Amino acid sequence: MTPEETVILLGTHGSRRPAAKHQLYRLGQLLETELQGPTVSFAFLELNTPDIPTALRSAAQSGAKAILVLPFFSFLDVIPQRMSR
């Protein structure tokens, strides 16, 4: 199996804020550049698409021999605001 046959699927919450989604996709581009091989994709729990089952199907249909699913919850902008109230 080569890195090119691998999909890294980052599972994240989703956001209504366009800037948060833009940052996430920028991170994916940076990871792909740094790792030089695997495709980086995203799956969202809510608010955005694709959802997790759809993203997994898409990765499998792309011919990936390995799909690495990683939770990614870095952009917690709303949660700290709620906690401070």
C-alpha cells in the first residue's frame, strides 16, 4: 500500500461560520502538501456535508486501500463562549 492509496478522513463537528470551514479546508491542503501522498477529506457531524457515512463511502469508492479516520475538534469557538457565561 502506498501513501497515494490512503485517505485521511478528519471527522469534525461542522460550523455555520464560513471562516471556520475555510480554515478547515486550508488545513487539509497543508496536510496533503506536508504528507505528500494521502488525500485529506472531511466528514461532519452536523451543519455541513458530507456526513460521516457519505464521506466513508466516497473514500472507499475512490479506490483507497486504507481509510484513516481521525476526530478533529480544534475549532471550538462556541463552546468556550458558552462555558464562560
